[in-house]
Amino acid sequence: MKPLSRLSAASDLTLGLIGAFLAVAAWEISARTGLVDPAIFPSPSLAIRAAAERLTAETVADNLFWSLLRVFSGFLLGALAGAAVGIAAGWYRGFGALARPLIELLRPIPPLAWIPLAIIWFGLGEPSKFFIIFLGAFFPVVTAAYQGMRSIDPMLLKAAQTFGLSGVPLLLRVAVPAAAPDLATGVRIGWGLSFGVLVAAELIAADRGLGYMIINERNTGGSVGVIVVGILLIGALNLITDAAIGAAIKRWIGRWHGA
């Protein structure tokens, strides 16, 4: 017999696919029957047809590649920095007292508000786009890492100390694994927010990418269908990559937490 957890996961996946199919079908029917105006909200089939007429496969693949490269680069830098700062702030009380007020001051500021400064600091090239995406990943990860470190059971640390662990070995071998579930949550949220600011990042003088494709189509009075396809591609790319990251995180956490 299959484990209950596997059966549950398979059932959830099946229900998710059914839900997605029903939503797409309702969208298609609504556009074709006139419940919604296909000129401003085309059906999936009309949107795909419009995109196929205006874009080549090479153009779509190129835009996908550049968007994924930007998201991954900005996210990787933001997640690494957020994890390092959050773990250090949660482990070293003095550093936490210094860093937390600044983090809490900057955390509520939306990444879009940083666009003018990003252009001034980094120009119109790729670094400014990486910086905006970096911010989308940094704050969820640093917050989750800090909370995870501060919520570690003190008895766990004392038990490890009785075996002679202290300092950096105690941090790396006991504290970080104990905080891993919270850190993983921050990573998943940060990855999603990185995609959320992708379009804003690609507003900065981009000449390729899914965000550029969407904005360019709007500015040139192009097809709404291409805009819809661009939005759906961002969502699909996020869904696929998030599932891959989730599976990798589950294996990582399972080393210590039996996931």
C-alpha cells in the first residue's frame, strides 16, 4: 500500500489540476458567449492565437530566458544575504539589536519605490534590475531566518552543549538545522515575491524579458492577447520553479526533521 502522505499529495495534485481546468474552461466559455468582452479579456485560445501571430517561438524563449535569469540572480543574492543577516541577527544578540531596527524600517517599503534610486546607483543595465528583485527576496528571507533562530528551543541548545558543541559548530550543526523550516518558508515567499517584482524590474530600460514583452505590447497598442499570455507565462514559470524549489527544500529539511 502507498503511504498516506503520498496518496494525499496525489489527491491534492489531482484536485488542483481539476480546479485549474474548470477555471480555464469557465474563462473560455465566458469569452465565447459574450459574458466578458473578448476585446479586453480574450479567451485562452484567442490569446494564444494572437501571441502566435505576433511572436515567434524564439522571441518567447528569449524573453523567458532573460526573465528567469534576472529572477534567479536577484533572488539568489537576496536569499543568501537575507539568510546570513537573519541568522546572524538571531544568533548574536548585539548584532540583532543593531540590525533589526534598520531592517524593520526598510522592510515595509515596496521594491517599486526603489526604482529611481536603483537607476541612479546602478544605471539602466542589468544590475539595477537585479537590485529590485534582490529586495523582493531579501526581506522575507531575513525575517524568516531571524524568527526561526529566535524560536529555537533552548533545551535543544543546552543538550548540544553537553556534548561539547559551542560557538560556530553549535550554530551550524544545531541552530541552523532547527531553524530550517522557518528559513524554508521565507525562501518560498521570497521566490514568489521575486516574480512579483519582475515586471517592475523590467520596466528599467529592458529590451527583453516577459515584463518587457507585456509593457511593450501595451505601449505600442498591440494585442491584449499577448499581454494575457505574458502574464500567464510568468505565473506558469513561477508555479513550475516554485514546485522544484519546494521539492528541494523538502529533501533538505528531511535530513533533520524527517519530512
